Amino acid sequence: MHGSLRERSYSRLLNEEAARILQLFGVETRVFDPSGMPLPDDAGPDHPKVAELRELVMWSEGQVWYSPERHGAMTGIRKAQIDWIPLALGAVRPSQGKTLAVMQVSGGSQSFNAVNQLRVLGRWMRMITIPNQSSVAKAFMEFDDDGWMKPSAYYDRVVDVMEELVKFTLLTRDRADYLVDRYSERREDAAALSKCVNQRCLCEHVVGVTDHVGA
């Protein structure tokens, strides 16, 4: 998921470059295009772009979040995508336990404001955010006319991040539920189950008394 709608969006180009690298590692990738997505609360969850985003989040095992740095922060376009992802959909937590890598592009000198914010949001969304990250400075100099990233230390770092994401995803595959299992949530589930059982017993008792009175 990238955070710019420009025709030559460098966060999108970085997204596409990383997708190509992941495919070389044997990963199936899908890129979400935020164009046409409404602002949070300006439409319902049945909006086609919102539904597409949530479907992709549910489908994925791991995610990569990209953003340009604008006025010292991630873009509103990037944040809006995260705001459309709920912490819970009924009994399902769409993002919990999935791996996450974060990257940013800058028009000037290297900065880490956007990736730091993305990392905080990844933790908030209960994702397993990998230690490595990438920040591409002067991004307009790092891509050729066809949109491919030029060989550089920045490119090498992107490969490092994608390789690490694959490794963490493989290591945590089928173990994510155990890693994010929480005592507080088990207590809540037990309390809800107890309440349900007690209500059922009460209903059966009421029915029994009613039947007895009717007899």
C-alpha cells in the first residue's frame, strides 16, 4: 500500500519495485491502488475501494506500507488507508499477527519520520513489524524513466527489507495466533462464554417453570 496519487508517484514506484523483488522470492503480491478511496467515515464499508482494501488485508500474510514524507509526516492518503482497516470485524482481527515492513521516500535528504509513524501504527494494528526498514532520499533521482529503481545502496536496502519480510513471514506462519494470544482477551472470552451459558441456563429454568405452571 502506497501513499500518493501522483502520476509519477515514487512511493508507488517503490511499491512496484519491492513487489518485483518479492516475486523473485516466490511471493504472490497484490498492490492496492488508493485512487478513488473515500476519506474515513465519508462512506460506508461497502464502498468498492474500502471493500477491496479490507479483502486484501484479510488475504495477506504480510504487508508492506510505503509513504512519502510530506511536511515531516506520512501523507493523509496513507493514513486514511490504515483508518479504513478495523481492529476487529466481528470475531476476526484482520491485521493481527500479520508481518509488516515499512518504507518511505523523500524529496530531499534522508528522513525517518514517516517510517517511524508507520511503525507505531503497525504496532497499534497488532502486526509483527520487522526490525529492518528503508528510507529512500531524493527519490526522484533513484528511478529510471521506465519506473525501475536504479542500482544503489538504497536498492540494496530495499532487497534486504523484502528478504527479511519473507523470512519473518515464514518463521511466524501458522504461529501468529500463538504469538498474539493475550491473557486479557482470554479472560474476556471466558467471561462472555460464562454469561452466555448462564443466560442459557436461566432460559431453560424459566421454560421449565413455565411448563410446570402450565401443567
